Amino acid sequence: MICLDLCRNKNIAVIGFGKTGKVVVDCLMAVGATIYLYDDNGIDDEHYLGMFCDLLNFDWSNLDMVVISPGVSTLWPRRHRAIDFAHRYGVMPMSDIDLFRLHVGYSPTAKTAVSNQKVIGITGTNGKSTTTALVGHVLAVANSKSCIGGNFGIAALSLADDQDFYVLELSSYNLDSSNIFGFDSAVLLNVTPDHLVRHGGMSGYIAAKQKIFANFHAASQAIVGIDDAHCREIYEFLKTLKYPNVIPISGVKVPENGVGWCDGMLVDNRDVIRGTNGDYAKIICGRYDALDGVHNRQNIAASYATCAVNGIDAEQFVPALHSFRGLQHRQELVATFGGIQYINDSKATNAQSVKQAMMRFDNIFWILGGRPKEDGIESLIKYFHKVKHAFLLGEAASDWYNYLEYCGVQAEISGTLDVAVLSAHALAQKEDTAVVLLSPACASFDQFKNFEERGNVFTAIVREICAKSGESTESSLGIVAGSYTT
């Protein structure tokens, strides 16, 4: 756990008591801070009840700091009243990421790194978890003292206090609620519509994402995907600034002075490594089953560029990439039973993520739905011919059922995940080969705590079905290899 000496014996308000808020409170308790705790839903943990009070009962004029959780809205769809109070009393709202960054190696007043510890921030609409995990994996294989966290896995303030590298996945919510930044390396993979209600539309969402490059210091490195128009515009803007060094990355081409792909090879085309004869440095050939697909080529390019600017060369990167197993809940093969693959893609919470699975598989028994997002599923229509049958869950079920039926896709409203899996299993087992795919295109919050819980429930149901069958199954922790079609 990070020791927040800067908060010792201070008066601090904590707004929001979910996973992040609890970690913040525990860190503040460890340094003797006086804590004023508030959550819109109240507090049901007796250990923390004594800190809880209504916002109107806070001694706002005596507060040293206000820490807000990522779920607390800063502006849209309506600014939380705690933010109004903080502004009224001249206390800048901060996030757990801000507290972490103030503690680990950065001075916001001098705008400079103040220690040898390096903080790497990674964001993007899609691919940020895979890229975070891969960068962390490569650093670990290279024997660097490193850890990963943030929006992915462990909250930033729960990480060990003595690492050389911290690799943080940052969602748009994390970025929206933060102000310090000053990362040593910052990665923006891509931007497609997501969380538009929270950010007041696409322009607000883009603004939140590009905050990852704020307060750069002289040695900072920016790695930017250029495969979508929004990120290309951000890349061009960053090039006009004094800081940072900007490296473009791509999953479909080799950018000038960047890292990308050509003829199945990852190519490092940066000036710093190009030979005197102008040749590229060819890094990798071949396909990697754990990271197949164009979207993962971008993830690999970003990971390589990030590791390269942090002292990891190609000779270290390549074997680490070979040993990477991929992510749980992201096109994860749970079992193969009777020739049918059961794929847990619970992390695919928007259409762009679902597209990656649709491109890879055929004869799909598709389980989808939950709390719908702004982009819907209309952009997936060109892949609907691959869907044998759809099973709909949660709040999106009725509307999406009507749309799929209109598009000629056989569908049924299952309502809950257990019903959907059992129905999909029964129909899929009539086929010689098929895929039962949980790829929801929705948030999980209508029926589950998060996408991890949804994926774990899917996995448990599938394994119970297989166990009852008495037949052997094959399972994998990695991303399953599949036929890739465009």
C-alpha cells in the first residue's frame, strides 16, 4: 500500500465509497488523517460508519483536500453537489490517481520528475487492459521491479511502495476526475464513442482521454495510436508542443518515425534505431495466438514502443511477447465440448470490442445485452450473417431483440445469463462446429457488479454443464486462436 505522507494528520473529505474510495480511506487512516466520508448510497460497513456524514455537515472551510472516486460525476450528466461545495470553499477535487502521482515521483509545481520511479499511464476506448497487462508482463520478464494497477486489477494506492515501474490502466472516468498527471510515459491507443452520457457527448469524452498527456515534463514520452481520426488529430497537436517526445503507433501500417506493422512484421521505424542506410528495424514475424487480430497488432505496437522508451530492447521484448497468455474475460476459451467452443468475452462492453470477436469466429451463438451504451449494435450489422442465434439479457433485451429480428437474426429474450447459456448450449450442440460467445456489447451493472463477475458466472455455468456431461474439456487461460476474416 502507498504511504501517503503528504496527507498525514490532514482533514480530508472522501466522496464515493466503492472499491476505489475504500482504498483511499484505508490509506488515509494509516497516516492519521481526519476523514469525512460520504456516498450517495450510504455506508453499510460498520468499520467506517463513524466517518460518514452528510455533505451539509462537513466542515468545508477546514478541509485540506477533497478526494473523489471515479464514479462521481464532475460535470455530466450533472455535476455532483460535492464538487460544487469544493469549488465554493476553494478546495481542488482530487482523485486517487492524483494522490498516487503526488507520492510517486512527480512535482506539480516544478512540473518535473523527482525520483527514478517511472509511472506509465495507458488509456484508449479498447485495448487498454491488454496493453497494460502486456507492458507489465514484458517488464516483469525483463526482471524490472514493476507492477500494474489502476482501472485494471489493483487500485493504484494499493500497489507496493517500492517499485521501479508502475503501469496504470486509466479509464475515461479516472482521467475525468484527475488533474495532476505528469506521466513519464503516456499511451493513447484509440478513441471511439463510449460513456457519452458521463462526458456530455463525444467532445467531452475525447477531452477526458487526452488529459493523459497533461503536465508532461521534459523527459516524458507520448505513444499515440493513429488508426482513428480522433487520435490522429491529438497526435498532430502533441507534435506542436515543446513536450513530449511523440511516437505514433499503428496496427495497419508503419508510421513515419513510429512503430507499426508491414507484411506480418512489427517494425520499429523510429529515427533513434534506423540504420544509416535508412532500413527499418524488423522486430517480429508471425502470428501469436494469444494476441491475434488487427486490434491486437495495435496493442503490441503500443506495448513495444512503451517498453522501448523505458529501456527494454527487441531481444527482451520478443520472448516476453511469446510467453504472454492474454487476458481473462477477453476472448477467453473457457471450454471445448462436443466440438463447440465456449468463449468468455465479458470485457467486450461496447460494439467496437464485440467487433473483434465477430471478425474471428463463425457460426456464433451470441449472448449479449445488459445496460446498453450509446453506440448500440448497429455498427455490427455486417457481421450478423455469422450469428446463428442470439440470446438477449438485461435492460437492452427488448429493444435489441426487435432490432435483430428486423435484421433477420434469430433471437430470443433469455433475460438472465444462466438461461442464456443453457439455451445456447442446447442449440449449439446440434452443430458440428460452433461458438457459444458471451460478448455483451453492454455494461454489466444492471445484473452484475462488473464485467469480471459476469464473466466468472458464465465460466462457472459452462464448466458445470461440462462436468455434468462427463466428457473431458479443454480450457485455456489465454485468448483462443480462431480464423481471422475481414
